[in-house]
Amino acid sequence: MRPPDTLIDAVFLVQPRALLLDLAGPAEALRLANQALQRQGLAPAFRLRYVAAQPQAASSVGLMVGGLEPLPSTLTPDSWLFLLGCRHMQPGEPAAGSAERADQLRTLRWLHEVGGTLLEAGAGRVISICSGALLAAEAGLLQQRRCTTHHELLDELRERAPAAEVVDNRVFVLDGPLATSAGITAGIDLTLHLIQARCGDAIAASVAQTMVVYLRRNPQDPELSPLLAHRHHLHPALHRVQDAISARPAEDWNLDRMAAVAHVTPRHLGRLFGEHAGTTPLRYLQSIRLELAERARQKGASLSEAARLAGFSSEQQWRRTRHALAH
């Protein structure tokens, strides 16, 4: 899948005591997605921006984050607005002064207007990471919407957004243009899911591989796509083969060609697939082709056209392969 030519503004709202991992995890995933696209000769999909009420803010670990843009009066309709979690005030820590409280109020007003516009238009997204959902609640963005947050904050979120449907025990929850995630690292899972939807399975898998994370889905989502399955390993040669197959699944792949991509013998490649991916090279190829054929069918292609687009020699071969993998 090639992403649209227009860049998405990925706008991170940075507040005092912002959790650095809430910022760095999703931002790094988006940067790596751009990098993976450019390796394929495609244009980047995301432009990262960092905005705040002040030009700098002390993070959760005390590191000062500088060079922040002023809160923009508007965002493009297809922007992704990320709301980060913040560290709680510690006992004995000085309370926020009048200037910080004024900034907090100004930020909430800005978020209510700009975030509300994004949600209403529906072309962009408001994305909360961890306790960022509490900020969204304060800004009035969660009314009548399904959402989640860190498990320790679910009750507090219900108090702040009594009209929302707060969902327990979810890595992340999608409700139209609103996306909310649970704990800190769940923000990476959510961002990978959004990258997959925007840029395709192969790009999302490449990012997950580079970040050395598992691709997780909302338990209510469909089963993990075959294009993302069998990737929970760190073997670089095997990833090269899987990347090549995922990028060009309809080409004439045989064991010798796969082995050449991995720079190993065909026999050794079979061992690598079994040890690290839990499948065989042929079954991996077949599962990806079946997934592509099913997607083509869902888009209205005929049986024979779907089979051809996915790399099967005929509709009969597609049927035989589907039957074999089901048993």
C-alpha cells in the first residue's frame, strides 16, 4: 500500500512533567515508518511537530524539552494530535504557580477547540497515550465516546468523563477519529496499528522489527494479519526474506530465490523459518497470498482476479491452498 502523497502532521502536545516514553515511543515509530517508506522510494507519510504553551518544558525525568512550537491556532483537518501522559506531582513538590496554572487553562481551551474540530471533522485523529486520556476528558473530548487509559486511572477517567464509555483491559480502543491507549508502551502498539492502517502491513512490520516490539491488536480487532504474523524474532536474514515476500508477494517465489535473499542455502532457510518463525517458507508465502486474495475479494474482485493478483496460478490453486492451510 502506498500512502497518500500529502504529509500527515503528527502534533505532540507537550506539557510540564510529560512522560518521555509517551513522546519518544510513538514519535520514533512514525520516524521509522518514514524511513521505511523512503527505502522503498516512496515519500514520507508523517511530519512530526511538538507544540506547547511555552517554548520549553521539564519532562517526567527532569530533562528539559526545548524548541517547542507555540500552540497553533488551527491544525490541518487530517492531523494526528497526540496527548501525552504526565507524571503526578510528588509529595513535597511545590504546587504549580500562577503562570503554570494559566498555561494549563490556556492549553485546555486550545485543546477543546482544536481537538474538538479534529474529532468533528473526522479526517484526522486525537490520540491519547496513557494518562493523556485524562487531559482529553478535562477538555471535554470524550463525551459519548469509547476510550481507555492506564488501568490504575480507569476510575479517575470515569469520574472526569462520566458520559464516556470507559473500557477496561484493553491495549487500546478506537472510536472513530478518537484513539486511546492504556499503559505507556501501549502507545507504541497503538501507533503501530495506525501506521499499518495508513502505510500498510509491510511498513508496520518493518517498524516493529526495528523497535524490537511485538505487534499487538485490540482484542476486538480481527485476528492478526498474516502479513504481521511470524515476525516475533530478531533474525536479520529471515526478516529480509519476509520483507521481500511482503513487498512483492505475487512474484515467482521459490525456495532457491528466498534462500538467495537470505544469503543461505535452501535447507538452512527451512531450518531458520522453523526455529524463528514457527512455520515453513512455503506456508509463510501461501498465508500472505491468501490474505491478499481475501482482501481483493472484499474490494469486489472476482475469484479468478483475486487469485491472479495474489500470485496464484489459478482459482483452483487458490482453493487448494486455502483448504491445505485450514487443515
